[in-house]
Amino acid sequence: MAKKKIATSTRMEEARQLEKAGKHAEALKLYRTLTRGKRLNADAYNRMMVILRKQKQYKTELEVIRRAIAAAEAAEAANRKAIGERDRDSAALSRKLADSLGLLNDEGLPVYEDPQVTAWRKREAVVEKRIRSAGSRR
């Protein structure tokens, strides 16, 4: 596991160097490979969004944002499931406590959202608005 983590950080650093050198297409390729794994790599998603924003490729950026949000939600769901399977009793108690404190919505999902996902949702709305306004100008 440590070996893979080193490889991921090395690839991130390599992609950053490519980005600084102005080789955005190659950097995007590396970032895409980093986001294909099972684990959420928010840094790679963020860098992809920045590059696409600078290149004014809003439709592609919107796709990346949506993939990032979906990956974050899937990671959170997998985490909740793993905790529930490991210790059912404490998970049930935690769920009851969270429900009584109003931390769960009607479907039983947490009301709290990761700040990173909140920022991505906000950016998604901005990009959608920009795409709509660009479409109405033509």
C-alpha cells in the first residue's frame, strides 16, 4: 500500500511539473489516470478543473466536476457501508443518535456534506450558467 501511495504522489508531482512547463494535455492525461482508481483523488480532480477552466473548456470541465462529485459520493457511501458492516451495533446506535440530533435527512443520509463537494457543486452551478450564457449569445 505504501508503494502505491508513493507512486500516486510521484505522479501528482510529475503532472504538476508538466503543468508548469505548459504541457497541459499531458498533465490532463496523468490526472485522468490518477482519478481512475477506486480511491477518491480530490487533488487530481481539482487540478483537472483548473486546467480546463484556464483553457475555457467549460463543457469538459462540467463533465469532470460531475465525475468528481459522483466519485466523492460513492466513496462516502462505501465508507458508511464499511463501517456498518464492521460493527453493526455501534453503527445502529450512531445512526439513531444522528437521527435524533437532526443530522440525517428523510432517506437516512447525512445532512452534512464535505466542504470539497460543496465547492464542486458551487462551481458546477457557475459553469452551467456560463455555458447557458455562451449558448444564448450565439
